[in-house]
Amino acid sequence: MHLDIIVGGRYMEIKSNADMMESSYHKYRKCEEGLDHVREDLSNQIQSKEHVKV
């Protein structure tokens, strides 16, 4: 839920805590998914280097 108001001729949108938390959670998940790819790439690089050393 959010509330649209006009203050002093300025349009403002006030979001509820739940909306802000949901938005933050989606940003967090997006970052985590990106980091998962980085972790996987690093893991693969480390494993391939270990095979080369042997």
C-alpha cells in the first residue's frame, strides 16, 4: 500500500514499510543471484587451476 500526496505543489509518494521491505528484498535477491554466478565462476576457475597443477 502506498499513499500519493501533494505537499506545497510537490508530488510525493509515501510507501508503507511492507512495500519498502519488499522492494529491498527484491534488490537483495537480484544481488544474491549475481553473486551466485560469480561464486560459481570462481569455483570453476579454482577447480580448473587445481587440475592443471596436478
